[in-house]
Amino acid sequence: MLSRRNGYILGALLLIIIGFALLKPPTPHIAIAAEDIIDLGGYTITNTILSAWVVIALITIAVLFLYRRLRNVEEAMVPRGFQNLIEGFLEFFNSIVVLVAGEKNGRRFFPVVASIFLFLLISNWFGLFPWNNIIGVTEDERAVYLENLEDDAEGVVDDLAAGDDLVAVTAVNDAFARFYTAAIPVEAGDQAEADDRIEALLAGEVTASDARVRAEFAQNPIPADTAPAGLPHEIEERLADAGVPEAEIEQAIVFNLPLPLAEVDESEIKATVISSGGVNIVPLRADTFEFDPYDEEIVTGLAADGGFQNARIFDPGDDADEKNGPPTAAELRVPVTVNTAHWAIVLKRQAEGLEPNQGIGLVFPFFRSVATDINLPLAIALWSFIFVQIWGIQTLGFGSNFGKFVGVGKASVVKGPIGIMVGLLEIISEVARIVSFTFRLFGNIFAGEILLFMAAFLVPFMVATVFYGLELFVGFIQAFVFAMLTLVFAVTAVSHGEHEEEEHEGETAAH
């Protein structure tokens, strides 16, 4: 019979095995910047802003609940439950503030210091709830990849017009004479239409417009001695002669121009296979879709009418077999363009047996730990600095408070040229405080989120559970440190003035 200890160990091992077999999530997507969720007429709401609003709403609800209870004096005099918890916390925290700052300053500093602590504590702990980084809107990585490729192609066209020798004339003639097609939509909302067009294209269908362009370049190729700056104009002329509408010529060039690898910023698409569109949950088990058109080329045969037949993906890195051998004498390697990269993604999807409603993308979560957006730690650090200066002005006066930064006035440690240098050091010190506040909070919370990501990815269930306990402690400590440092800097800002007042009172008494 198993002992209790061995039973716990066996249960933990079973959970780990189940996690690996059934529940292991896809490779986590780690981004420093907060992800965009909603665009409201130019104002973008990110997932960290949304989380901050929820935290503020929770605090507001708690305050309203307490206010409603405190209106009844008889009930308020006998605290219980939630009221008892809040009153106990406020008394404890107030005693700490008074201990550090004294009775008089403690009453001044407490509202700000306690607000910073409470907001950061709830924000940090809110980021540990299971709906964070799980439920969100889907970004179709196929669309993002193709739109980036389109931007790269536009850059190549501009560089050619500027005289850069990027694409061989023979490669341009070959691409337009054999593989030209009208621009295939790359936007996320048009991908169903794009899939239909690509399937028809790879089934051998040739439109009359595509056939005219191919024939024009086959019969009237661009001269081999054409300068790079003249290439876009030569292509434009032949497209116009083939009957391509003027409004479509520029896009036709961009989508069909061969792209040199050196001019493509990100050639690889790598994302999770998910349900496309709308709101999604990060899949518990998910395959990763990977594709690089410079490693996995399209190989196709050409029919007599110019249509494509038996198109396939050829990956030179794989072992050659009947389906993945090098091109035969009757086959051609397709150049990499925006259009053909789109064809290749569809071919790769078909080869991997993906369903039509399965997309290639990432889930951008609705909720994410607030402090992982560096803007929030910076904003609170700036408010901390502002309040410290306000308290300093109230105690010392405007001139004395800022006199320490310029080497003049009562608050100056040293006056004259040396005082100016000391003032410069004081300025650097104040800026360093803001930077230190910001990156201490951001770094610890962001690192904790990555730790939870990787723990859940590497060993589902057990290891992540242990680290959740650690992150509860870290979330508390970071909120407490931020609040206490604000309190210490506030005490430092007003202590010199109080010392002067005590000296003045002592001198008056002596006289």
C-alpha cells in the first residue's frame, strides 16, 4: 500500500505525464510591447490598458461597497468580513508610514503611498489569474507575413528606381512570362477569396488577362542591357500593352517581382495552427506551422496553355523521395514573389492536412499583467516624483526645494561652482530614481510572466503551480518596495526643511 508521501509523488508524476500527452500548450509567444486589442478611431486599446481598467473597476467596486456599509454607523462600528480585512490593512500600513515619516507627515503621505501599493498589488496579482494570456483576439500570421512581404517588394521597386542592381533582367522576364498572375489579396478579411483563387490557379486555370501578360513578356522581353533604374518603367510599359488597367499596374509589379533574399526582412512564417478569426483560446494541443519560401520552394509543371500542373513544395533540406525530389526536366522552380509565397503557404497547408477553417496565427490576449507594459511603471514613477516635489515645495518653499539642483538657495548643500556640480548630481540622482523605479518593477513582473509561460510549456501543471506561489510573493514585494521607496524619498525631501525649522525654533527659544 502506498504511503501518503508516495501517493503525492505518484499523483504529481501522473499530472506531468497527462500534461505532456494532452495539455501541453504551443510555444509561448513572448512580446515586450503590449498587444493591440481594439482601435477606437486612432486610439488603440492594448491588453495592458484593458487590464488596468479592470483593476481600477475592481478597486472602485470595493470602495463603493465599503462606502455603502460605512453609511450605516451602527454596522460600521462592528467591522466584519471584507470591512475587517480592509480596516486591518489600512491600520497596519498607516502604522508603517507613520513610523517612517512621523505623525504629521504620515497623514500627508499615506493616501498616495497606500494608493500606489494597493494599485500595484492588485495589478500584479490580477496578472496571475488563469484568463491572462489565454483568451484573446486572433491575429492571422499569414496576413501579417504577406503584408510584410508586400512592403519588402515595394522597397525593392523603389530601390530599383533609384538605380540599385538588385534583380537580374532575365529573372524578371522569366517571372512575368511564366508565372505572372494578377495580385492575390493578402488582407486577413480576404483570405477565403485568396484561397479560392489559388486553388483554381494551381488546378491549371489561366485567366485571359494573365495569359496576355505572359505572352507580352515572352514575345517582347525586356532587353538584357536595361539599367536597374529603367526596369520598373519597362515592366509598366508591357503590362499596359497587355491591357492591365492603369490603377492595377503598380500592384501587379509589386506582387510579381522576384524578391532577392537580402531584401526580405523576415522570410519565415512561424505560428500556431488555430481557429481563424474572432475570439479564441490558446489551444491546449497545437501544431506549429512553419514556412520559408527560400528553403521550401515551389516546383511545378507547365501545361501547353501556360497553366500550372502538379505543383508541389520542394524542401532541399529533407531527404529526397518520390514526392520531395528535385525538379525533373519537365518541372520548373518558381521564383519567390509576393504572389508565389501565397501559393506556397496554401500548398504547405494542404500537405499538412489542415482544415479550411484552421488559421495560422497567434492569440493576442485580452488581459495581460499591467506592469509588463513599461509605460505603467514609468507613469507611476513620474507621479511618485511629482508628489515628492510637491511635498518638498510645501515644506521648503519653491526656491529652497529646487535650489539644491542649481547650487543656490537655502537647500543647497554647497554653493558656488562646486554647488552647481552638486546640483547636477542631484538632477542625475532624481532621473536615476525614475529609471530605477520603472525598470525594477517592469523587469521583475515581466520576467515572472515569462517564467510562468515557460514553466507551463516545458512541464504542464506541477512546475507552473510552484512558480505561481513565488509570483504571489514577488507581486507583493514589488508593490511594497515601490511604495516604501516613494515614502523614503518623500521623507528625504521634507526632512531638511523640518531640520531648519527645529534649529530656528531652538535659536528663538535661546534668545
